[in-house]
Amino acid sequence: MSNSEKWAWWTLGVVVMTIAAYGVFLAFLGHGPANASVFALLALTALPASSRRHFQRRTFDEREREIANKAVRAGFSALWLAFIGLILVIGFIKGWDTTLTVPVWTLAEAVWWAAVLVLGVQALTTILLYRGGSHA
């Protein structure tokens, strides 16, 4: 198993743990600014030795570089689709001329959810491409 694949499994675990912790906080505390504290768990993605921050001196071969590039593209494409989908849903439900008032903590939480989405899709894509064989 390559370092990239180890990173992907670790990151996927951290993302699942963050989502589960958010669900627990939501069940016990309700929806509010205190729920944003669970996103600190995302810092665990930098913890293991297989973290991408330790890859500076190691060069990727062609396959690893291609998988990493496809994973990053998939993560940000999912974020873009989610963003556009959210705008369309709000537009169709509320109307296109409506004004939205959003608390600042909700906006900050949206940024954290975007990070969860990008990391989760990137890790899942990395795992799937490594498991997919030499045609990745």
C-alpha cells in the first residue's frame, strides 16, 4: 500500500469520524455555533507519517501523480457541483429576488463542510483509483 493510499484511508476515517461527531453534537446540543467545534477533528488528517505534508522529498511516479491530480479534480468538482446545486435549490425554493440573512457561524460552518466534502471525495477517489488497477 502506497503512502497516498494510506493517507486516503486515514483521511476517510477522519471525515467519517467528523460527520459522526457532528451528528452526536447535533442530537445533544441542537443546531448552533457550538457544533462547529467538531471540525477541529479535521486537524487529524495532518497527524500520520503518511500525511501529504511529509511528501516533500519524495517524488511521485507518473501513476501516483495522475491519481493525485484526478483526486484533487474530483474533490473540487464535487464542491463546485454542491455549491451550484445549493444556489439553484435556494433560488427555486425562495425565489430569485429574495434576500437571505445568514448568521456568520453558519457561513463559517459551510466552509468547514466544504473542506469535509473536498477531503472526503479526494480520499475516496484516491482509494478507488488505486484499487482500480493499472488503467487508473
